[in-house]
Amino acid sequence: MFKAFRIFVLLVILAVVGGTALMQRWQAQSWRRTQVITVYPINVDGNPATDAYLDQLDQLEQRGDSAFADIAPYFQAEARRYGLALSQPVQVVLGRRVRELPPPVPREAGMLSAMGWSLKMRWWAWRKTPPSSPVPDVRLYLLYHPGDFNGPLPHSTGMEKGRMGLVHLFASRAQQGPNQVVIAHEALHTFGATDKYDPGTLMPTFPEGYAAPDQQPTLPQDQAELMAGRIPVRPGEARIPAHLGQTVIGRRTAEEINWIKR
């Protein structure tokens, strides 16, 4: 009897988790109301210059000159292109700083390690996320590195299940445009969008990873598909967009996030 009871409890827990995931997916892709994306800055290595930059984020927000000001209008304009009825798809809110680092993403790409990290991440987020108003639909933890960081940043991660993400950024006003591109990219993952680039080469995949796949000649492209993250300019070469104005949300991505029907 005890064994049967344990199995019953486990099945109930799995049903609740599964039901919650389905509800979150429906809520994310129904677009019946504005989705609140709350961003939580984190100083990755305790660098004093990064601290000063993060303090400045609050001041800029209060002056109406937010470091995230282009994201909501960008989603609004792109949604309008696809005829979405909701006038303001997203609202970006600056949350309080988080003082403790999240669990590191596992280096190995196995399913079990990914599942284990996902559970750790959700537990960490539940314990360490400061309260915020309005209540967030999406939580993005912005991991800021020094503006003079040497080398490529670690890979950012956005999760549809749990609707959260880890976003690696530069603590520099000069990098504000590219930072917003990365934030918007990871935010779309939480709505069900998939990457549109080759993970081995980071080159956009054709045709879904091209902003204008029907353009003749195909290269060079003028813009990036947001989920591809780069502008193809010649075979085997692509450049990072300088700001969101150099990106678009492609048709395949619009289908994945339910802006248009497949």
C-alpha cells in the first residue's frame, strides 16, 4: 500500500508539473495580454567598473533613458507587421539586482545534465529572485561582464519551460545596442522560438535564418533574422548586428511564437 501511495503521489506531481508547463505555453503564445519581461542585473565577477555601470542602469531608468528602451517598441513594430491584434506585446521592467550567481550551465550537452541544470536553475530562481511589480511572465537574468572583457562571452540560454533565461552581456554603454539584440533573442526563446543558425559555425541557416531569403542576389543581406543573430554578408561570413534596427523577426519564428498560423 505504501509503495502504491508513493507512485500515486509521484504521478500527481508529474501531472501538476505537466499541466503547469502546458498552461505556461498557452499563456505565452495566446498573446491576449502584454507579457511582462523582467530583467535582473548581475555582476558576474564583482568588478567595480561593472558595479558602477549597473548602478547607472537605475539612474537611466529613472530619467527615461533606459538601457532596454528599444526592446518593447521593436516587438510592437514586428508584431504589427504580422497583424497581431495586441498593441503592446511585451513590457520590459528593470528588476532589482541579484547578488548571487546562478548555477553554471553544464559543459556536456547530455539530456540528463540539461534536466538536472534546469531543476537547479528553477530552484535558484525561486529562492534568489527579488520581488518585482508587476509580476513577471518572463525572468531574464542579465550576467554583466566588464566592458573590456577579452574574448567571446559565454553562451546565453533562454528556456521556454520555466520562462527564464541567462543572458551574458557587456557592461558598457557602447555595447547597449548589441546587448538589446541578445536580450530580445533570449526572450523569444521563452515564447517558443528556436535558433536559426548552425551551432557549429554560428552561420545563419538558409532560408529561415535569413531576413530576406528571396532577395536576389541572396548575399549580402542588410539585416539579421533575430533568432539567427548574425547578418550574412558572403559565403561563410556574417557580422553581428549593431542594434535591433538591423534585425527582423522572420516568418518561421513568427509561426513558432504564434503570431501567425503555420
